[in-house]
Amino acid sequence: MTKQKILAWLESEVQGYPERATGNECEDHVVRLAGRVAESDRSELVEAMREWIEQRGRRTLLAVRIAAEHKLRELKPDIQRLLEDVRANKVFSPYYEEFIAPALKRIEAN
């Protein structure tokens, strides 16, 4: 699966998730789905998540979570830069450091 197909697929899953569900339930669902391509199309998944991280938008934190859950170590520098930007108040509220820093540690852990 290509990067663009992965992005379109995951985005369609987010958009199609029932509105009555919580954001956490939707994220859990998408994180599980990403696992389907974490091995077979790892490099394309990494590039797709890199795009979401670099966008610094509504899917950035979901991409960080996917990276942590599936140990996408290739994204460690991208997530470190994101964390630095959060700490410098360049992007997102400083509150989000509470989610990004542990995700980075999960990526680093065996």
C-alpha cells in the first residue's frame, strides 16, 4: 500500500467512525488498523505518519500514537522535534507534552 493510500484509508476510517463514539474509541480503532500495514508496508506507513506529524494539525497526535504503538523508531527524530516545538510554545498547548513525551519513551523502549 502506498503512503497516499494509507493516508486516505486511515482518514476515511476516522471520518466514517460513528459520531456517538468518543475520540479515544476512534483513535483506538485507527491505531489497530494501522497495525495491519505496520509490517507489510512499514516504510509507507512511516512516511504517512511523518506527513501527519509534520502537518502539526488535527492528525498529528494520532500519528504519534500510531508511531508509539507500532514502534516506528524511524519517526523518533520527527517526534522529538514536535516535542521541542510544544515545549517552546510553537505548536499545540504545552499540555500535549503529557502525551508526546511518554509516546517517545515507548518508541525507545524494547
